[in-house]
Amino acid sequence: MFRVFFLCLAVFLTLTAIQAGEFNPVLSVGDVVQPWENLPGTDGEPHSWKDLKDKKAIVIAFTCNTCPYAIDYQDRLKKLARKWASDDRVALIAVNSNLIDDDSLEAMKERAKAEEFTFPYLKDEKQELGKAWGATRTPEFFVIDSERKVVYMGAMDDDTNAAEATVNYVDKAVEATLAGKNPEVQETVAIGCNIRYKRSRR
């Protein structure tokens, strides 16, 4: 009986390891991500995965208006967007999955205007995208290749203090993806505030 129990436990743990990354509870590097349809953006338009069909590298940043870490990363996010703005192969999308008034779509529109965001800032109103991708923090980053597989996920760089950061993991992952290579670093711990998911009754 005990042998069967431990065998089943070993299989369960193995399957869990296969299904999730080292730090992500849902995705592993190499997994195909779940697409989205008609997420409202601060530009007043609905955005869908099909809009990105020609992109070779896609950066998805789960962020928000309210987390101090997310706010600290706004300038770095805008800098990354500026670097790749002229490259038609690359897209950068910000997604807000928080469900509080200060992270409402209207509040997001105000933030996008004030900060002069040049990239789409989308509202994950049903929190389905954040949950499907295993996003737990703001900010948290994913780099996706042309096959819509995860090539990198985690933090943007190696230090939350911009003055101390020396390695931009996201930027390097984009460069590697465009070159047809795997980035040297494929997964890191995302540091930031917890995404405020709605609690469900058990």
C-alpha cells in the first residue's frame, strides 16, 4: 500500500514539475501561451492576439497603476518600448489584471496619458489572462516567440533599483529570440506586489 502511495506521489510531483516552471505556477519555458480576445485598451480599442500575428518577439508586461514596484518600472518599460519601436518584428504589451478602483480602465487611461505610454495598455477585466499565464506579480514579464512559446518569464532585470540594474533579461531575451537563439537566462523570480485576484469560494 505504501509503495503504491509513494509511486503515485512521485508521478504527481513529476507531472507538476512538467506543467509549471521553476517560479511560475502554471507555465514552463517552451509552453505555448493562451491567447486573448478583445481585451479593452486605454486607446479605446479592443485588442486580440491576432493583431500580433506577424510579430517575431512579443513582450507582455503584467503591471498596474498602484504597485510601487510597477510605478518604479514605468520608465524602464517606456525605455524598452522606445528601443524596439522601430522594429516591426517586436511588440510590447502591458496588461493590468488588478480589480480595484485605482486600476480601473478609466484610471489606466489617465495613467497612460500622463506617462505618455506608446504601447498598448490592456485591461484583463475577467482576470483570465493573468491566471492562464500564471502571473502573480506586478511587474512580471513574458517574452514570446513567433510560435507563441515562452522563451523568458520573470523579472525585467537583475535589480529593482534602476541605478543598480546591470542586466536586462527581457531585452536580452528579445535579442536572442530575433536571432533564432534561446536566451541565456530563461526564468527568474518576479519581484513586486501580488496581483489582486478575486477570491473564489471553495
